[in-house]
Amino acid sequence: MKTIKLILLICFIGVIFNCKAQQIRELNLETNIIGTWIMNDDPLVKIIFTSRGKYLLYNDNVLMDTYTYSYSFGKSCNSETLTSDDDIFLRIVNTSVEFGDTICYFINTININLSGVTTLSLTSAGRGRLVLFTKQ
């Protein structure tokens, strides 16, 4: 019986140290989204969030379009409905279209890992596609 308790204790301590090594601390959304982000699946795609609410989309260092961005803490973003009160939408509105074409993403998280790499995780509302960016 003592052997089993000792083994369980060692496993528990191992899990704690493993979790500590993989610890990711969450960052403040409003201030830490600002900056330049490179898409993980396509490094030629770059987005820039400015402190003035602009979202700039680049492809191969060529500005493709300018948008505005905001956060939606309510129950919906356009026709998309939140699944929980804790969900936050990133609302992106195309400023070059007359009626402002709107794209909505669920913000999964902005994380910084122990090596200092910052990641932005979004899920496209409606399509459910996971999009990952790394801060430059």
C-alpha cells in the first residue's frame, strides 16, 4: 500500500512539473493584440493591429486591405451567436467597401509561452476554421 501511495505521489509531482514546464500565461487582450502578426499556415500573410483600431492585411509585404477592428462582448457578431457568455468576438469591418463587409472571429486566446513567443488563436465564426498567428 505504501508503494502505491509513493508511486501516486511521484506521478502527481511529475504532472505538476510537466504542467509548470508547459505553463502559458494569458495576456491582456486590448493591449497585447496591438502589433504585427504572421500567419502560421502562410508566412506571407501578415496582419497589423494598430492602437487606433485599424487592422491592416498584407500579403508578401503588399498592403491588400485596411479594416477597422473591435471586440464584441455581447451575444452576437452579425448573424453569429456566442456559445457562452465568456466568448469574445473580434469584429473586422472592411472600410473600403461601401457598406462595410464584416468578418467575425472567436478569440480563443493570446498567449506568451516560456520562451517569449506570443501566439494569437482565432476561430472563424461560421466556418469554425482555426487560425494561428505568431507576433513578430
